[in-house]
Amino acid sequence: MTPRTREEVPAPELLARARLLVAPELSAPLVRELERITGRGAEPLGDGEPAAGPLLCVGAALPGGLRTDRLLWFHSLNAGTDPLLAAGPWPAGALLTRTVGRMGERIAQYVLGWVLAECQSVPEFTAQHARAHWERLPTELVAGQTALVYGTGRIGGAVAGLLRGCGVRTVGVARTARTGPPPPGFDRVIGAEEDAGELVGARWVISTLPLTGATEGFFGAGRFAALRRATFVNVGRGATVDLGALEAALRDGRVRRAVLDVLPTEPAAPGDPVWQMPRTVITSHSSGITADEDVLVDFTACWDAVAAGSRPGLTVDVVRGY
């Protein structure tokens, strides 16, 4: 095969000959739709290397035997592709696209649900009910308070937009500072290097960050030290947080509460110390579960773009990792 440059759109003649390999976890109806869209039968995506020919794969993981120049395009079932990229060298020139679908909407509702529950003292009332105890508890309004949302892409924007609709002041934190009007959902966007002042006044700090070399351990002792009784919500990647620093901030009161949908190692074993962190709720990486509809819609959009010779909007920069 002719060598291709990084993330080049597959040539039509190669794509026409590509074998379609699909992960075993895909449902039969979804596989049939992928076959219809691509105009070819599907084969199982497994550890063994299939017969000769270029490859088009749809799945969550890429076996080592397929990390060759035969790979034209891999469409990830997930929005986060860091496990794919960390598992081995990415084949030169292979296109990597991802599934986002309505994940931003789902994650935004997850975040808003916890924000409203906290303001209405739902955890405390639930604990009182378990003790058959009657006591009025204070509540608070979300309007006028500040949420610092790390990540200003599709998911971060959806989170900010839903919170802003409730009157929350939304400040986005991007990799670098931007000029011009903020993107939809945000009142303001700042660069990561200038977040210290906003951390002090934040009521909620929400992370939608991907895991890259630049974001690993991003939330550490320094950032947590700047907080003044903020609640921390992580719907991005677990390894972006130093859990030791978070626990210390919870114990000294700088962090009011933590809601963690993601952890550095998943699932956490029953004896893992993370379960003992005070005022913390851990959910099972479930805030943005991918549905068949999400995969179908996003793969179709990518297929149409590639067929037109265009770079799909859901292309992953394999150097940056997102």
C-alpha cells in the first residue's frame, strides 16, 4: 500500500476495497446498518489479522495485529480515545474518528442533576429519611453562582449551556486563552494558565477534560488549594485528577463535595480507599453512555464526509489525543 500522511482521508479506491471489521459488542441491528451504509458485509474485529486488504474498523479497542499500514480508518465507539492511543503506536496515516452523539446532552443533564440535588439538600434529606428524622434544612438557588467548566468543546459547551439556562454564570477554561465572543453556553472563556482568580469564586468546578500528556494530574494540590468550598464534578477522565490532593482538600473543607463519574482505575475494587473519601459520590462511568443511535448518526456523518473527500468533524488529532 502507498504510505499516507498523518490523518489523511482515505482515498476512494482504497475505501471501496476496505474490509469492514466490527467489534463483537455491537448489536446486530447496528451492524446491519453499518453494512448498509458502507455497502459491504461485516467481519468480526478480533485479535487475528484478517486476509489481505485495507481495513475499516468500528469498535472500542484496536488489537495489536491491526496496528499496521493496512488500517485506513478506525471509528471509535467512545468519545474518549486515550485508551486506544495509549495501547500502542497509531498506524501512520490512519484516520481516527470518534462517537459523541448526544453524549453532551446526557452528561449535561447528569451534571445539572447533581447541582440541583446539592442545592436542594437531597443527599442530606435522603440520609434523614433513612433515620426517620424530621428536620428542615437550608437550600440555595443556583442562579447567580459561578460554574467553572474545564473543556469548551461539544461536551463542555453542552454542560455550560444547561447550567447557564438556570442562571448560573459559566466560565469556560480552554487550553489557551481566546479572543472574540465566547462559544455558545459560556459567559466567558479563559486559558488554563489564568484560572486562579476564577477558582477562588467558583461554586462548582466541573471537568470535561480528555486525558492527554498535558492534562494528566491537571487537578492537583495547587488548584484545589485555591478553592473556597466549591463542589468538584469530574465527567472527563479520572487520571486528570490527583485523588490524594482531592481527598486532602475534602478533609480540610476547601472542596465541599465531590462527584466522580470517572476514576484513574476502573472499576474501583470494594477495598479501594476512594470509597472512603468524605462527602464523595462515585458513579460507574455512566454519565454519557453511548447508544446505538449515537454510533449510527456519527459514523454516517463521518462516512459522508470521507466520501466527499473531506476531513470529518469528529476526527481525532492523534498527537494531541482529542
